[in-house]
Amino acid sequence: MDFGHALFEYPLTISAEPAPFVHPTRGPVAEQDLAGTPDAGVRLMSLQGVDAAHLVLTDVDLAECLFARTVHLDQIRLEGLCTFAGTPPGTHWRRWRIVRFTPRRTLAEEHHWRASQPSTVPGWSTSGSDVVHVGPPQLALVYRALRKALEDGKDEPGAADFYYGEMEMRRHDRARTSRAERGLLHGYWLLSGYGLRASRALGWLAAMMFITVVLLMGFGLPKGDPQQEATGTVPRGGGKVTFVIGRDDPQNPSKNKFTGQRFEKALNVTLNSVVFRSSDQDLTTSGTYIEMTSRLSEPILLGLAAMAVRNRVKR
């Protein structure tokens, strides 16, 4: 069905029937003559130019539907199992780096835009080569409207993919997004998938903890616990004695750095850094700076992981 630029005078519901239609006298209707294949579902091809304020879609295939320039798209209602296109599966090579797309629901327009890029990877649909392509600025608005529609319908977990798509389009928008904002979005995407991919944040946290442990064992832990020494002067004939307590600066050992005992100490410092606590462990000057960096970065990654879990459940 193509409802592009249609005018709906009354509230409309487009719903797919799960069971075949049955004629009162002739039995089941041969629907394959209409759909082309026996197992084809109800597919919606376009809503461009439509006022979707009172439109309800139920169990409709929206993998190839065009949503750009739909009026009041944020008021549309998606119920049942409305399916969208996905991202290309598997791992791909783009120039000199590996590319793997996060599985999520995407719009047909995003497929058309990505397929038209010079450095695209296989898997993005080119079925819309005859339509007018829209870019990231317009796609960000479409994703935002669909996200709001699902959130207003109390389907916050289902809206997460559209939030991800909105942030992706903002990250690729060179017209309306400044270079500094794109850099922040790129870091947000890289560390936690825009606060929606807990596994990514936990992976970075594990890598940061591993690096911290190795650096502490190699440069941060002293070769032994510095001993305090008291020195004083006893005056002739007795009297008041003054003691000065001091200790030597911690020194990094020249060998046997990676031992079980030093690993246990380094792990203790690292685990305390994750929860933003000091381990009270004697450290060298380099170890002090390593611990400070760890206490700043690791709680942030832990917070991003917790936020991602919350967003996937609540958003």
C-alpha cells in the first residue's frame, strides 16, 4: 500500500489480519494473487505528505516505508508487531578499518542515504534508488518524531532504537551539528552506544582496569613498603628530646615487577578506583598519577554502563 500524499478525513486504522480472509460461499480468498507471494504480509510503502495525527498502524511491515515529510508524525500510533528494516549483519571492511553495525530498527530513508555514500558497505538497501534521498538533518527529525510517538504510547524500551538512530544522524550531520558537538557524540557513541549499549561500556571498563593493573605493577608500586624512621638529638645532661619522623620516597623496583603479590596490590588499587575510593596503598609518583587517572575515568565508564542498562529497560 502506498498512502503518499493521501488525505484522511477521519481517524484511520491500518491493520494486518493474522488469518486468511474467507468468502461466505467460496472458502478462503486467494490472497497470493494480490500480494505476489503466498506468505507476503501487509507492507506500507509511503506516508509522505500524510497527516498522521489520527493514524494507527497495527502489525504492518514498515521496512520500506518512507516517513520523511509526514505531518504530525510524532502523534502516529504503532501497535502490535510493526517491523522495520535492520542494519547490515556481520563484519565489514571499510578502507582500512573493520565496521560492525549495532543491530537496531532503521528507516528505509537511512538505508537509501547510507547506500548512496561513497564509502558505504554492502547490506544497505538500494530499493529506493528512484526516490528523492533525504540526509541526516531530516532523518534526525523523523527518528525523533517516531521516538516521541512510542514514548507517548508507553513503549519506552521500543523507542530506544529510534533514539539511537536520531543520535546517529546528528553525529553524521555536518550541516547543523558543529565539529565540537560531533566529537562529543562520537565519544558518546564509542564508549557506550549513546548510553544504550551496556556491553560496550563494560568492555571499555574492563580494558581500562586491565591497563591500570599493568601500569601499576610496572611503574606504580614501590619495591617495598617504606619504613618510617625516627631521628633525634639527646642533649648533654638530659633534657627534652626532639624526634623527626620521616621516610624515604617509594622507589620503583628494577626487576620482579610482575609477581602475584604486586598483582594483588595493583588489583586492590584498581577496584577501589572504580568506586572512587582511595586504597591507601603506598605508590610511586607515577603510581599516584595512574591512580588519579583511574579514579576519574573508571567511575565514568561504570556510570555509563549503569545508565545503558536503565535506558534499555525504561526508555
